[in-house]
Amino acid sequence: MTLEGTVANGVVVLNAGVRFPEGARVRVELLEDPDDIEPPFEPYDREREIAILRESHEDAEAGRVRPAREVLKEMAIRHGIPLEPGE
């Protein structure tokens, strides 16, 4: 089984909140060169991230959303990126 995560405050936090029983033995392999890793902007706060996701979900349920295609088009125009290949 291969899982990925991020180190936060010196602890490996696995993606998707995967948990193992206490005492489970694991092997950790660093994916990047340690000299190339930039520290996170702020410490990882799982509860804060969950709150952000809940708020986003509530916005979507209430219809406070925009089509992704519309947002991407605005970004492309703002940054001078072609809207379609070859444009």
C-alpha cells in the first residue's frame, strides 16, 4: 500500500485522513530533495481545512457557485493565456 502526505510540525499527516492503529509500523520515503522543500506558509490545521471545505460545500448547496469554465475564461483573459489551443 502506498500513501502520500505532508510533514506538519514534524509529524507526517497522511492525505485523506488515513489512520493506522497505534503501534503500526510504517516506512517513509522522502519524495523530494530535502534542500528543495519550502516550509508551508503556516502550520497545517486540519480543523481549519475541514471548516473551509464545509463552508464551500454549503455555498455549493445554496447555489452560490459559478461554472468553472466561466472562471477559467476570466483568468485566461486576465493573464493573456489562450482560451483554446492555437488561439
